[in-house]
Amino acid sequence: MMAGASLSDLLSAMQNGVTAMNAFVTALTRETPALSSGQLAADKLVQIGFVRVLGVSIVTGGAAGGLYDAASTTLATSGTQVYVTGTTAGFYPVNMVFTNGLVYLPGAGQVVAIFYTRT
């Protein structure tokens, strides 16, 4: 007679499978932009705290602007700038982490939309 798995063993295996699948889905959604800033044309604190920017869409080109790792627009200085927003319209994948918060300061005439997720 062969020994088989008990009902308890089968339920534990299924529970482990569900836990692993939930971890996979969580990791996958962290790489998908869940939030958007909408179109921005003025100084803006987009989000406070830890943020992963996945892409920037330059809607209207203009002078170069920037993304800053700062918790307020007043803290957005040259020392906290981590990304220069381009001057040509288009989508630009970024995949950068901002630990203090995300601030956008536009260049003259520039309009952008920022795609990000909270992690």
C-alpha cells in the first residue's frame, strides 16, 4: 500500500501556492504605473514620501525642467534634482526612486505628465 498526502498536506501546499502567487502579483504591480500626475505646467509637489517614477511624458516641449527628490517645492534645489525633463515631446521611461518625495519644476512652456507608483 502506498502512502499518500493527507488532506492537511494538500491544503498547506495550496496555501503556499496562493501566498507565492500573491507575492508575484505584488512585485509585478510595483513595476506598473498606478498613478499619474495629470498634465503639469507649474511647480508641483506630486507626492510625499517614497515614490518610483516609471515614466515621463513630455506633452508640450519647452525649456528643460526637472524632477526633484524633495518633500516640498521649496526644498527642490539643484542639490536634490535627479532627472532633467527633456525638451522634445514624447514618452520617456525613467524607473527612478525618489525617497523623500517627488517635485516637478517645469521649464518655460513645458507641460508634462508623470507616471509613478508608491512602493
